[in-house]
Amino acid sequence: MSSAAGFGARRAACVRRVVGVAAAASVGVSLAACGGSSARAGGGKGGGGATITIGIASDPGTLSPTTALAGTAVLMIGYAYDRLVHISDDGKLTPGVAEKWTATANSATFTIRAGVTCQDGTPLTAADVAAEYNYIADPKNASPLLGVVVPATAKATADAAARTVSITTQAPAPFIVEMTQLLPLVCQKNLADPGALAKTTNASGPYQLTEAVPGDHYTYTKRAGYAWGPAGATDADMPVTVIFKVVANPSTAANMLLSGQLNIAQINGPDTQRLDGARVGKKSTLTPFGFMTFNEAAGHDTADPAVRKALVEALDLKQIGSVATGGTGQPATTIGEVAPNPCTGDSVTGNLPAHDPVQAAADLTAAGWTKGGQGWTKDGKQLTVTQLHSSQLGPDAAASYELAAKQWTDFGVKVEDKAVDATTTVTTLASGGYDVSWIPVSVPLPDQLARFYDGPTPPNGTDFGAVANPDYTRLSKQAMAVAGKDGCPLWQQADAALVKRVDVVPIVDSLLGWYGKGVSYDVDGAGPIPSSLRAGS
């Protein structure tokens, strides 16, 4: 999901889609990360006194680094606040504010680089980092980053002389280092009132917020002396000013790109054709787009695996995925983990039921359903599905939901439609008032999916669909006890168990394009990477 679903989604260098943060171009539940996914547009000259203007589709709302979850906010926070660790294109961890680290499945120790400061000149110390961990870990502070950026049972201590922060957890946290990609580093004094940073900054990153005009633009100015970025990046060649300009209409944003009023903007849909025709530079990242889950709570027909299997067999998923992405998507291979992530591999291909309406009918018949003039019925009740989807993903996505509804209707299933926007996505999911959801969940780390598919249901948790898959539970618990990438084979088996039981149906990933003119830049899951920006082409 993208576009702040309100929960607690680069993906590599600094994970910026936080669980429950929606991705920038869609509506959903997303843990976006930011990392080093390199996609350079343009030639790349020095920053000099240049100004680069980036178009954003919506106002970020709060920019408080310990509370903000909107995709736009996460992108902008990455310009002002740095991370302990980054991830390179190949998925390897690289130093950031932490110059080195060690980790097990229940602990980690980071050595903080000397010379890191917040914008007021205050040193960013090991004590600051430990205080932020403990602040987020304290349930009374109700930070939505708890369990996403900081393990739920984490406790941090600092050694000032050694410049080390030690994290311990009661429960396993196999990707405790990778999780730090999501942690915007804040000087300790700001934790007394983190809400005060809603429209200001006390930054540890390369830029500081110098002007905020909500609904119109936000201006960030480069900090002199920044020298602790990914791969040793410094402020030397970065532009002096970065302006985030709110442009809600994609056609308007495309026009502003072509005229030079914007340097970078994320554009999807029909406007991409004229940008491609004008040979405007483009960088793309993959994100889950066509993605279906079921409500398996008692009282829903979709609680029966046979019904779920039949519903999927009745659909031409390849056709639906093509329609949803305008023919530009790629078959999904994960159940929501976004690249680069520690675990690679395909947990989807070969595990989903094939398109076969004849077999779907046989499965429903075996499960006690009867086909008649009213469609499929059982115990006097017609098989009905309420499909939940976003109202904000454009005409291609809307057409794909309509196509699915038509294929189910033709098969004999009654379909009711329920559209939601970014403000109602999570509350609607939590309410359970649906049978099929087209709202994807995207995360940078496989263990972060467990809260959505194995745990308490709302209001006590985020297992929205009341999934109870014993194989996933067993395998994910085994994987939790293994630190880092060594647990990836178990995570892939756990993910595959969800697909095989038709708890999740990953269909297609969408290429989200960041177009740029007159600049060079790299992108990650959140958007343009601050340290990569260069004026000139």
C-alpha cells in the first residue's frame, strides 16, 4: 500500500515506508524503505548554488520524525534526518551514522560515527540514539514506529566513551540492523516535545527545513559540513536548496516538468506517454500493486479455503494485472517485500491456483455450493463478495477491479463494491466490512509481515483478515530465531505457505516512475535519494 494508510513502508538505504505508512503513489499499508537503489537520470554536475524542485502529489501533514507515516512525509523526512545504516543496490548493509555494528537475533551494538551533529550544532551521540530507541519502545508514547523501526521489546543503553549503543530484545528480532533504515535520528532534547518538529526540523541529515507553506511548498536548505551520508557522501556537490512543491494533478505536474518548473516528479498513468516521447529521464521502482487478500473471520464465506481457491480460479489474474498496470507491470514474486530487501527468491510462482473456471465450479460444488438461477448458493444464501479497493489509484486500477467483478459475476458470484481513500483505508480494514481486499501491504523486511498475517486481530492487532495459517505460524517462528539473511530460506517457505492456502494473492508489481529533467539523481522506494541529487544534465 502506498499513500499513508495510517499504520504502523526506500527501501534500502533508509526504509521509509513504514508499516502502516502508505506508499507515495497508492493507498495501502506500506513500509517503504530508502536505500541505495540506483537509477540515475541525467549527467550529474556539481550542486553549486543550485535549486532543485521536486513535485509531490499531496501535502505531507506532520513532519514529526517519530510520528509521521504518510508516504510524502517519509520522503521529506529523509532529507532532514539521517539513518544508522543504509543498504546498497545489491542489498548489502553500508555504514551511515553508525560506522560499524554487530548483531544477533536478540541484540545489536552500533558504534556511532564521531562528528555527527544536528542542525543546531549539538552532537548526535550514542545517548541520543539510545534515548530515541527507548522513547519509541515505551508504549505510553504511542509511536506508530514501535514494532516497525524499533522491536516491540527493545531496550537500549549507551556507552559514551566507546560511542556505542547496545540494543537488546526479549523476543527475537532477526533484522534488528535492517530495521534501523526506518529510524530518523533525532537529538535527545527534541524527544521532550517531538510534535514541535511537525513543521520545523532539528536535523541530523543533509538538509534543514527553512520554509513551510502547507498545501503549497516546503523549502529545505543544505547544511554545511555534512559528511556522514551513504557510502561516505558529503554535502560537497549537493544542491543548496531543495523545494518540495505540492502538485496534486499529474497532468499539471507533467506540464511543469516539461516547462522546467519542476525538476523531478513521480508521474504514472497516461501522462507518461508524452514524457517518454519528450525523452525526459526516468527512474522506476517496483511496488506491489495488484494484490488480493481475504477476510477469513467467522461469518464470511471467504473463511473457507475452498471458496478462496474457487474465487481465484474464476479470475484471469494475468489479464487483471495487465489492465491494472496498463500493460507495464511485472508478475509478483513476493507477498509484499519490496526491494532491495535481505531475502530474494520467488514465493509466488507456481503456488497460486491457475485460471480454471471449470475447476472453480468443481471446488465450490465439493464444498456444498449449488449453481442455480441466482448463482452459487448454500443453505439458501447466495455467494456474495464485497470487494474493497482504493478510489485513488487511477483509471487503470479502477478498470481492473471492474474486470474482476465482471469475471466473478459471470461465474455466478454476486459482487458488491466498496471504495476507500487514504483516510479511511485502515479503519475500513479494521472494521472487517469486506470479503476481498485489493489493498496491498508492502514492507522491506519479511518479519514485518507477521503482524498482518499471524497475530491479534483488530482492535488488538493488525491481522485484518483474521488469517490463521498454521504452516506460516510455524515457519515464521523458526525464521524469527535466525539472525539476518541466514533465515531467508525459512521466510520464503513461510511466505509460500500463505500463497498456497490462498490467504494472499500477489498478482502484479507496478513500476512507479520518477521523471527528472535538468538533474541527475538516484531513487529508492521513497523517492529521490538526497545525497544523489546533482544539478545539470
